[in-house]
Amino acid sequence: MYTYEYPHPAVTADCLVFARTENGLYLLLIQRKHDPCKNMWAFPGGFMNIDETTEDAARRELEEETGLKVKELHRINVFDAVGRDPRERVITVAYYTVVDGLTEVRGRDDAAVAEWFPIDNLPPLAFDHDTILLEAKGLLCVE
């Protein structure tokens, strides 16, 4: 159906889920089950299907990897640095949402583990997720 003469990038969508709690703000992360970045922590996300929007992809990947369903997503930005993913040329569109409380999650699909982390005590993140998180924190006015 789609054929192109020139190479083109793949598109992914990432989903940052923040949870407001009595003990402060938490962020949902998944531990990657496969390379690249196997066993590292990352945002739920993945490749967009040809018949969906990036927002639909973010929502689908979040549910597939953590079991969490969300309604409202807000776009953070597009992240397109060359070399951000070692597999191929990948552009990601990142989204965020804020939920009340720590909803139960579990690692599913290609996520070994899904876990909530206090925003001020995060493990090292895979890919360029530090850059994405910094921009999201700016939008949320979080230090």
C-alpha cells in the first residue's frame, strides 16, 4: 500500500503518567524487556501503527505495557534528535497525563515491570527520556 523511493523515519509515541499523591508527585515507568536498553527504565511507549494517530498509539502502548487506561493526554513535544534510538531513525511524539493516586499497574507486553517512582528519586532513564522529562516538568511547573 505504501511504497517510497527514499528512506524515511519511524514514528513512536511515549506516554508520561504523573500521579498526585499525599507524598508528592510520582511518575510511571516501565523496565524494558528487550534491547535496545534492555532492563533500563523508560516511559511506556512504542511504534505507531499505520492506521492510528500518535495520541492513539500513546494510549494503546500505555495500556499494553502497564494495563493502565487514560482518557486525557496532552502533547509535550516532538523529539527528533538524530541517533536518539540505535535501531533506526526514530521520531517520537511525547504525551503526558496526570492522575490522582497510584493506580495499580503491572508490566505487560514488552515491559518486564511497571512501577511508580517518586519524581525526585527516579532511576537512570533509557534513550533521551531525560530530555523529554525535563520538558514535561517545565509544562507542569515541577522542579
